[in-house]
Amino acid sequence: MPVSHGAYLPTKRSLYTIIGGPEKSRENFDQAIHKIRIVLWECSTTVFGGARLSHLEA
């Protein structure tokens, strides 16, 4: 099954600050979501369970 090289999409970053108690203590947590777009061609719908790709067929 031919596949294109991955195209990196923008990383979604979120920063969360938790205030911990009356002494003005803080903790920071961050979350990064990385996404890569690939393109498949010449593949049958049975490989991916037809129903999941039905919305992509035009």
C-alpha cells in the first residue's frame, strides 16, 4: 500500500497552572499534541473497515 511522506501539522500546546494552597504556590503542567498527516492511495476499503473511510470517498 503506497503511503506519502508524513506532513507535520502544527503542534497544539496547552498550559495549565494549578494554584496550590494559601502560600501562593503554583504548579505548571503543559500538554503538547503532535499530528502527522499521511496520504494513502490505491488501497481497498476492506483494509480499513469500509465504514471508517466512507466519508472520504467522493
